Amino acid sequence: MADGKGFSGATLRAALTGMVLLAGSGATAAPSDPLGPPQRPTAFAAHVQEGLLLARAATGAHAAVWFDQIGDLSQRALWARAYAADGSPRGAAFEVDPGRQGLQRSPRLATDGQGRFLVTWIDDSGLVGRRFADDGAPMGDRFSISTFATGLIDDYDLAMAPDGRFAVLTQRPLTQSGAIPLGLFGFLLELRPCSLTVQRFDADGSRRGLAIPVATRLDSSLDLPLGIPTTLPPSLITRRQTSSVDLGIAADGGFVVTWSDYAQAGIAPGYYGNGPDYAPLKAEILARRYGAAGFARGALIRVDTISGLPGPGVRRWDSAPVIAAGASGDFLVAWKRPDERLMARRYDAGGAALAAAAEVAAGAITAPAEIDASLAADGRGIVTWTQRVPPGPSYLNSKILVRMLNPDASPAGAILFADNADPSAGESDPQVASDAQGNFVLGWQGLRQTGPAQYEATVWLRRFSGL
């Protein structure tokens, strides 16, 4: 298990049992030991819970945000709970925005250095946020970050500096209707220009300067039937797309942005078919650094680049890069490559790579690209991900794994399991957040089958000792 090369069901059960015994033995916790069993932030009965987010301050104070739903989507709402450094709740769980305006979606969460936190989300009014004290008390009403009048929002991310200043990265199409289709006799070409921008804010939520352009891309999609369209021939499909944006921020307000950029091609059966995965022709993980004043620092950083036709077994580009920034401006990037290997790379505050990209876990990551990362003050990192154990199609086989990294992003120690105390339950949507000493909290969604076509979805937290 220590080298991460595959996991059998027996190995998993043994690892889970070992962790439970360790947590309850009363022995002094060693680095990365679990500090007690997993906990639920709330125990509402018969509710669907999903989309857990975590953020932790240098002091250890942390917050959790999740969706809670009973009935249809109209009853879906964002809830939150604040915690002290020792994991004890600071008050009950609460609804983030009781006067919600339409369906809430795409939440983000960030904390400052003392544990005050900001929750953002998209609803019918646009992208909004609300600030809270470290005990969960509201610090004012919701406020607007961006309205739909300035364009659609494909994706976005949030990061907060220790002094409470924060930044929001948005990916937007440059046309209000999204793609521009051009088609004739079964041929279809879609062009979709998009931009990445960062808007900075002061700690009170007021804007600081104008939005900063990070990148502009022309996404495209081509469907070309290989025959007469009325015969439903196979189609040649090509794609070029920018996606999966992420943002980190330093103590001085400088920030770093990462995103994926890829081109791919494949053959789909049937007219405009939803065929198999497409092979990447070129895939890149990119990053760019900026100072607190909003000016770019250095050149574009190519974290990882793969060019040319891939070999057998390579699936579509599904990288979902994540970034964890340190207070001094150093940062860690983690991503999944087209061959499904989980990688990480560390950079110093000047944007120089400390080493080549390192493989976090040998072997394919047999699950969607669900990854999260955190960075301790001494430069050591933590990466968590979803993996199906043993490999299989069911999410009930998925488990949350975590591994500590050395300052150069090379693996440090064995792969650990989150363990929600029920080996028959699936786990997904991993989250990790650490304090200045490297103590960290893992979060995930648990899925348990309760009957034919019936499932119970819950969210969980678990604390671990310092690195």
C-alpha cells in the first residue's frame, strides 16, 4: 500500500480497520494520524447533503459549507458551520442566505488568517457573497460580486489573503449567447471566445480597481460527418477548450491562476454521436502569477504539456487542476494527466519549479478527476483524490485517499484513507484544508444504498494531526 500501486478490497478493509483502531487506542498521535472518527456537520434526517467545501485558517479555525435538500430542488439551500481549531463546533449549523433568490449553485468558500470566512455562490441575481465571523455570525448582508449583465459565467474560483482581502477568478464567454454555430449539410463548427479575468476586493467586500485580464481563448468544436448525413455516418469530432480554473492568493495580496487548455479529436458513431472518449492532441496545465497591484509577474508558466497522438489507453483530457498557495507566494499545483496519473509540482515565490512534476500515486486514477490540495507553512503539501477500490463502475466503490508531499512535491509516507466508518459506502468530492502547522481536515460526500434504487447522501469531516 505504501507505494500506491493498486488496492485490493482486502487491502482497503485492512487499512480502514487499522485506522479505526489507531484513532481509538489513546496513543499519542503521530504525523498524519486521524484525530478521532469522522463527524457530520449536521444530522438532519432524510435530507440529501452534497457539495461540501472546506477552508481553514492558519490558526486552525475552519468552516464547512454544503448543500442541504429535502424534497425538490426548490428546497435546496446552502448551509454552513464554523469550527474551532480543536474541531469543536462554534454554534449550530445555519443557512447561509435564508432569503435566497432562486436556485443556489456553484458555491465557493475561503477564510482569512483568523478564521473569518466568505461564502460565494450563483443565484438568479448573479454571483454574490456573504461574510461571516470565525464563530459563524454574519458580518453584514449578502453583496453582489458580478451580475449577469456583465456576461455569463462558465466557471469561477475564490481565494482570500490572511488580512481578508480576496480575489475572484471568472471564466466567461465573450458572446452573450455562448457558442457561435456555423453549419451546413451536417457540418457543424462552433466558435466560443472566452476570457479569464480576476477581480480584487478589499476585506469589506468593496471592489479594488478594475478586473484584470488573465487570458483570452477561442474555444472551438467541429463535427464533420464522414458520409451522407441522412445515413447517420460516423463523425470526426475535434475540440479545443479552456476549462477548470483555480486561484490561489498570498499574504501580500498577490495571486496565481491555473487552468487547463487542450485540443482533442476522435471518431463518434452516428450523426453528431456522443461517442467514446476523445484523444488529446495537445494538453497543457498553465499558470500565471500576479502582484498585489494586479500586474503580471514573469512569463506564462507551463506546468505540464503533452503533445502528439497518445498511446493506447489514454482517455480524454480531464485534468481539473487545483492550486494551493502559501503565504509567501509559493504554490503547489496538482492535476490528472490524460493517462490518468495523478501529478503534483511545486513552485517557489518567484515562479521557479522546485523539481520536475512528481507522481502522487502510481497507476491510473480510476475515478473522475476529483482532486484537492493544501499547502503547509513549511512547504509540505497534501493532496486528496477519489479512487475506485477495487476499480469498477459504481460510485459505491469509490474511496477518498490522501497523501502528504515533501516540499519538492515528491510523496512522503503512505497513502491514507479518509474512511467514513462504513466500507460499503461510496465516497466522493474530496476536500482538504490545513493550518500553519500542517494539521488538516478532510471532507467528502458519502453515498450509501438504503434500498433498490434508493441512496442516502451525507457529508463528512475528519481531522488529522500535523505533517
